[in-house]
Amino acid sequence: MVGGVTLPDPHPTPRLADIAAQAQVSEATASRVLNGKAGVAAATRQRVLAALDVLGYERPVRLRRRSAGLVGLVIPELTNPIFPAFAQIIEQSLAGHGYTPVLCTQMPGGATEDELVEQLEERGVTGIVFLSGLHADTRADTSRYARLSSRGVPFVLINGYNPQIDAPFVSPDDGAAARMAVRHLAELGHRRIGLAVGPARYVPSRRKAEGFVAALGESFGLSRGQAERLVQHTLFSVEGGDAAAAALLDDGCTGIVCGSDLMALGAVRAARRRGLDVPGRLSVVGFDDSQLIAFTDPPLTTVRQPVQAMATAAVGALIEEIHDRAQGRQTPPQRTEFIFRPELVVRGSTGPARE
């Protein structure tokens, strides 16, 4: 009590019913977890601990377990909302396995991927997850990953398969994503469709372009050369989407498929600058479906990247390799690519083509 006013308890006692409801388990199960008793599945235990965190309760000391080790997560940047979305799920999954994630972000003028890896190794990380890193750049030197493997550091790579790297890969089906978008626009009556996508040296960009060219051939009988003229390679940014859309609009396109949601927002901006309504005069399809995209104006039609499934699979592959090394199984890492099918989410940025 201060000055006759009773202040709230800064560390309130958790109510079992609230925790159980939040975790969607019985009160008996929640009680077993909170009392540190055995007989509860690891995933269920993690849900109860997460419920404590969400409700703002401090975990009891007896529930604070020792970390199984540090795992680095190297991502390009945080300005594109799809990367924080991946990071959050990867970190949650790692925590569920008992590992402590260490987030490393690259940015212009900041530490390079090689410098971040060196710092992680100095801290004795157990493994590393790379998201859209140099492995996705076909011009990059892949020997850095062979050297990392030779030093006994397990790693997994997301978005950007490279057959020269012996490691597990996790990717969306970029080609299928482009084909879905083209078919959707074709069904709406669009006959002149363009693609705004990132630099050609990146594997996801190449795969989207290949899927797009194939889809135009299937839908409209365009030759490869004709279809490729409707591809604009640019930066994976709002500004890049704006510039690519301007060129495609000049070429008479009424529908534009974009390599990311940020690029799609740039395409919408380019259309509006010309006084063109979206979707009345131009239909736009994005890629990623990050959390706030449904609330744009108009709500963006996009191809959803299966972030949850991809992130969980990446962590699972890394944990398997970590356990193999811990048990002395010196089998080389598998050169495997796990490919996940995306999903078309139709909202308000696509509509029928005008006659």
C-alpha cells in the first residue's frame, strides 16, 4: 500500500484454470507441468509454458530448465515481415527442443554472413539455421558451407537450393506459386500478365520465373521468348515492385504477379500513381502472406508461403543432425530438399479483366 492506495501484485499467482484454458489442456495436465512432474508430452509441456508467458506470469524457478545449447539463426533483414515470421516460429520450435536461439540479422553496412557465422562459432553454437542467405545466390562461393561442415557445425538452409552444398534444404515450391497466380489471373480473363520478381541470380527468383514462363505457355500458348519478355527482374522491395510494375504497365499488362508481398504493394502504388484502380484496372498477386497483408488497401491476393511447416521441418532436420553427431554417427549430411506447396489466398487486389 502506498499513500492509502493498494498497488497490484507485480508477481501475481497464476490461476490454474486460466493457464489450462490458454494452453487448451485439462487443469490436471497443467498442474503436472507446473509441479515439474513427468508423464506429459514435450509438446504439451511447451504449450503450458507458453501459456504462462502469454498470460504474463513468471515461470517458477523449478521449471527453468538448462539450455541444451545455442543455435544460430542467420536472416537477411527484419524490414520484410516474412523474415520475422520465420524467425518467431523457428525460435519457438528450437525452444521446444530445449535449445536457445541466437538471432543474427544482416543489413547494409553491417556484419556479413561469414562474420556472423564466425561470431556464432566463437560462442560455441550447436548448429545454425540459414534463411535466404548466400546459399540462395548462384554467384556466391559455396565453399564456405563445406568449410563450416568440416568444422563439425551442423546447419540447415531455407529458401534457395544449391546442389553443390551437402546439407538439408527447406523450400517452398516457387514454380508452383507462379503457376497458381497465373492460372488465377487467367481465369479472371486477363490475357496480358507480367511478373515482377527479384534478381535473376537468386534461386527463388529463377524458379518463380520458370514457373511463370511455363504457365503462360500452358494458358496462352506463348513461346518461351514471348513469355520471358513479360518478366521484370528487380529488387525485392516496395521500390523494386513499383519500378517493375511501371515497365509492365507500359507493356499493356492488366495483371501482375509479384515475387513478394512488398513488391506487390509497390505495384499497387505504381498503378495508383497513374490513376489506375486496383483491381478495377490492374490485378496484383503477391507472395508470402505475412501477418498484416490481409489488412492492406485493397486486401492483397497472395500466394501463402507455408512458414509454419517449413520452419518446423527445418528445425527438425537440424535437431536430427545434431543428435546424430552427439551419438557419434559420422554420416555425411543428406543433400535433401524438402519442398512445401504454397496456397493461393484470394482477397481484394484481383478482379475480372475489363473488356
